[in-house]
Amino acid sequence: MAHFPVQPNTWIDVDSTALAHNISVLRTASQRGGDEPILCVMVKGNAYGHGLLPAARALLAAGVHWLAVHDIFEVQALRQAGINAPIYVVGYLAPDQARLAVHLDARFVLYDVDVLSAAADEALKLNRVVRVHVKVETGNNRQGLRHNEALALCRQVAQTPGALLEGLATHFADIEDTTDHRFANRQLERFRQTADAIHAELGLTERLLVHASNSAALLLWPDVVGRMARFGIAAYGLWPSKETWLSVCQLGQKPVELRPALTWKSVVAQIHEVPAGEYVGYGRTWRAVRPTRVAVLPIGYYDGYDRGLSNIGKVLIGGVRAPVIGRVAMNMTMVDVTDSPAAHVGAEVVLLGQQQTPDGSDGDHITADEMAAWLGTIHYEVVTRIAERIERRLVP
């Protein structure tokens, strides 16, 4: 069979230079609290939509020390791709999955005795030690153990052959969506009290990896990062929230410059004329009030371009905005290109990101925050819901 270079209908460019820049400024921010910590970056959720493998490689090349994932299947994919960096699993592991984690040399969050037993037994069979991080519940009430339970589990880890207590973790409940961080500070105080009690109880002479930071905490309070900075969304060039940016300003700090790394693209598949008075798309939700040039894009909600963008969203063609008209379908989306002179069959379309004009100057841009506002959601969901099957390309 002959092989031809085929352009996909939709793809994502991931800017490796932007990722490297973000890691550089976040490393500098983390050092404001003291020595350089371990940089542990989340690549769960297909690296927040940026592509698990390409993003992981680019982040490690930029100086990230650890990668963090949600489940064992992400660990498998990274190891099978030849990535040997430390991997930390933050999500649920069943006992059998914990055994596999030992084979894959992954450490993981721990709050279950059965998982500890299964992993430690497997580690002994392999003449290894499994490294675990006990999760302390401080106010999120989602995953982890309260003070006394966490202390008891840490004692059990210390007494279990084949297991090593490497770290303690917690997670903030309300730090991104507010400028009032009193609750987050109470969580930090509870975490410190539990961590101090565990160190004293176990007679530890060397401090464990005690980590609570996410992107917002790292940007707000670098002095509480400790020995490991664990963060996600900021690595990809997205501020955790507008409230976080404002809070940084209120603290008298200059917000770091983060550069979005993701550009989602498609092409124009067809252009046709629609007379005034006719409808476009399912349900006849859009009607032309003038003779209209309509471009058909070969993407839809199957690709992760949300149906909620119907009659609301915008795309870029030639660096200029073109409105989405009619309902976003499973595999097609229509846009009004009457006022888009650069539109032609085969023209590049930017769904998310920035696009240059035909003369090479910077055109308009559509941010994940803006798309999230159209949809009534958050930018985390916008980027992570882009279909995993879509090719992610690392670009300089």
C-alpha cells in the first residue's frame, strides 16, 4: 500500500519553548521560599490536554524532576515510552494495581491498608522497596485520612517490610476560587500539626517530602512549598484563576509571565453561500439575516469541541474571528466567514490559541479562559476534554 503524508482534519501544536519558559519562571518562584525543591508536574488528564507523552518529554527536558499522574495506566504508558523519571500516582489504586505500580517503579498516594499490604508484599518478592506518600485530610474531605488515622497508617508503614514512608501530602479545598485564603491557611496549619506529630512519633531525623502546593499555592506562597513543589495547570501556561492572579497582586508581588502552550487547529473543508432567510444546522437555531458565506469545519463534539459553543463560540481564520453559527454537530461545525477574507478551502483554523494574520503579524487569540466563559465552566475542563485521539505535535 502506498504511503502519503496526510494532513489531519484537526491537531494540536504544543509549544515546547513555552513549556520550558513556564518551568523556568515557576522554578524561580519556588526558590523564593529557600532551596530549590523537587519539581513535580502533573501530567494527568493527558497532560491537561497537551498530550501525555509529548508534554512529559518536553517538561523533563525543561528540568522537571518528577511526573505525577492519576492512575496506573498513565504510568504504564510513560514507562512503555521509555520515560524513567520518578512517577507519583495521586489517584486511586486497587491492590492489584498497587502491585503493578511496584513493577513499574512508581510511588503513590496512600490511605488504604490493603493497598499498603499488597504493594509491600510485591516489593519483597522483587527485592525492592515501595515508596508511599500518606494523604492527610485537612478540609477537602475527598481523599485521605484525618490526623489520628494518618498517624496510625504512618506507624504501620514504618513497621511494614518492603515499604518506605517517603512523603506526606494534602490538597487544598479553596485556594483558587477566592481571594480570601483563611480556610487554606487553616488547612496548612492542620497539615503542619499532623506532619510534626508524625515526625515526632516515628523519631525521624530527616524530614519527609511534605507537600501541599498546587499551582495557586506555589504562586501565592512559595515559602510553604517545602522540599517538593507539586503543580499542574501553571506549567502549561494557564493561571489557576483570575482570583489567584489578583491575590498575587494584592500580596504586592509581580505576577509571573506564563505562556499558554496549546494551540488547537483545524481546516476549512467547504465554503458555500447561504441566502438571507435560510437556516444553518440542526434544529434551525441560526438564520441568515444577510447573504452569508458559511465555512464548514470537519470537527465537532466528538473531537471535544463542545456542543455548548453552538451560536456562541468563535474561531480564528487569518487571525480574525469568525462566529460559530448553528449547532455544533458530532463531526462538523459551521462558521460565518462573510467578513473573513482569508477564508478558503484548506485554510488553517485556530479553535483555541493565537493565529497570525496573512502578513505574518500577530492576529487575535482565543484563550482557554474565554472559551470556558462561553461554556460556563473552567479552563481546566476546556483543555482536558479535547479528544485524546487528536495528534499533539511538539513545536519549537
